[in-house]
Amino acid sequence: MPSKVRPPGALSALLHFLKHNFWEVFYLLLTIEIFLSLAVIKYVSYTEIDWQAYMQEVGGFMNGTYNYSQLSGSTGPLVYPSGFVYLFSLLSIVTNYGENIKLAQYIFMLLYLMNVYVVAKLYRRAGMPAFLLITLSCLSYRLHSIFMLRLFNDCFCAFFLYVSIFYLTKHSYILSALVFSLALSVKMNALLFLPGFLVILTCCGGILLCTKFIAIIVISQIIFAGQFLYHAPIDYLGKAFEFNRVFFFKWTVNWRFLGENMFSNPLFHKFLLLSHLVLLFLFAWFKWKPRVLRFLDIITPNFRGLFPAMEPREMISILFECNFIGILCSRTLHYQFYSWYYHTIPFLLYNNARLPYPVVVLMVCLIEYSWNVYPSTNVSSFMLLISHLFILASCWTSRKYLSRSNSRTDLKDR
């Protein structure tokens, strides 16, 4: 007699569900996130760091001051672009000039949930399995703290960046540029993604598309900052985009083990900048662009006929790696900066580095541990660096992740 087919065990059924039911898994996790976030707001004490300083900085603007050199708070002068001023002025009005902290926390909770949703959309467009969402969501105490207990402006910047990437994957270049500019107008760290955007745009439409994207960003930035540029242009540009800003050693998460003398040494900062540029070049030239792409191709009028359209998975991979290189080479990482790249880590480990899921979980936990040691120690900062280097090396050695062909399309067959 033929043996009876046994029904799959509970574990097998669970694994099948976690692999093939993306949105069902997501909405289950989102429900958990809602209750978890509400519990964080209710039971964990709010910690004042920058919120009151934000309110003080935009308070001067709301009182009619348009000179950036005259806008400051308890933590120092205003050093964020104009979008930050408008956004937090609105938050100031809604929260009774910053006094209603609880309402502000609920607003940031909504922002957190929207951020998770947009990132999940990116994972789905890239064809990631549903179980990767477990690593993406719920696990990070530090990220919940950044959004709901600290109310940092980095949260808005990260959200706008992910929305911009989403529109890019749909080849909606104008919308992508406008939302990217919105992110940049909140905080300058959005520039870490820009080289990746430029590589993608160049590969998708040649130098003309790349130029249009940059033009939209520049023009929109001028419009956003119009009244500040009109009253005191030098002061605005000097503060809103302060590239030579000096950070304090006591807040660093990533370079604590070097000691303050090395951390403050200008040669060390130049070394990081050079490393950043070299890594970007290596990844752009040997990994991100099609191997047969030539310079003359990107300036030819019929460029879009030379190569197949770039797929979402490839776009997201390039942008996440580009940002991660910037994180690795940052002069310093403060605790709120974790929101810049936390949601990219599972993708980089599983898709780009091609590591098994248990290794992905282990690496995410090691990085999370490093970010939750306060103040940072020699051990935690060194562990973070080693983890970052491991991710970078794994991504580099697994270079052949591209889903589209690297070969030139025969135009005669089109």
C-alpha cells in the first residue's frame, strides 16, 4: 500500500508562511509595532536632548528673524537647512510651542510606522522574502528611542529619503528628485545617498537625466530657502551646509577606541574623506555600472536604447551600499545617526552580501548592541567598526548581485 502523505509540520508551515506571505507577515509585524510603540511612549521616560533646542531655533524664525546667524538654541546655533525650520515650526504650532511632548511623541510614532511601511515597500519591490521583515522590524530598541523618546529631526530625513528611493524605483525621476530635495532640506546627511543616485540616473538615462535631477534639487533648494537667501545668503549657506563642522569626541559611537587626540587630528579626517572617495569610485566602477558602459555612451542621445532598464532591486542595492560607505567613513556617528541606515542593514547582509539568515540576525544584533552602549566604549566602538567592515567586505566579495544584463543591447533587434 502506498504510504500516506503526512501533513507538513507546524515548523515547516511557519517557515513557508514567513517566506511566501510578504504583506501578511508585514501587517502582523505592524500590529505588533503599534502596540510596542504605544508601550514605549507610555512606560519609558521621555529624554530631553534636542527637542527644546529645536523649538528655540524655529522660535526665532516664527518671530520674524530670517538671518541664520541669529537663530540658535540651547545646544548652539541652527545648523540645519530651511526645510527643518518650516517642518519644526509646524510641529511647534501643533504641540503648543513644544510644550505638548506627548503629542509630539505620537506624531513621531506615526512617522516611525510610515517609515517602516515605506521600507517594506522597498523590500517588496526588490523581491525580498517575508521573513527578512522580522529582522527589519521590532528588534531595535535604539531606533524606537530615536523616534519616540528623543524626537530627532534625523527621523524625517530618513523617511523622505526612503520615499525618494521608492519613486526612483518606479522611474518617477521628478518626484524622486523633489522628495530627495525635501530630505536634504531637513538635514545634510541626505548627501550620503547622492553618489548612488547619480550612478543610477547616469545608467538609466545618461548625463542628461543626471543633469535634470541635479537641476531640480538645486532649484527647489533655492525656492525652499528663498527668504533666508534674500536676507542673509552667506549666513544661510555657511550654517545650513556647514561641511567643516567640528563634532565633540564625547558623543562619538564609532571612533571611541582611537582616543581623543587621534579623533581630533585633521589628518584622520582627511584620511576618512579620501577613503570615502576611493570606496565610492571602486564600487561605482567595478560593481554598480554595467561593465561595458563607456563614457561616450552616457552622452549619446539614444542612450536609453543601449542598456535594459535598471530594476528596483539593483537600484536599492546601489543606494544602500552608497549610504553605507558614507556611514563607514563618517567623521563621527552620534546615536541619532543610527536612523540613517538601520533599515538598510538586513538588505545589505541578505541580498548584497548573500549571507545566510542566521548570520544576518547575528550581525544585526551585534550592531544593535554597539549602538545601545551608552556612553560608547572602546569595545563597543571597535565592535561596530569590525561589523561595518565585515558588511562592506561581504558586499564587495559578492559583487555579482545585479539582476539585469551587463551586456550591450543590439540596437538592430529593437
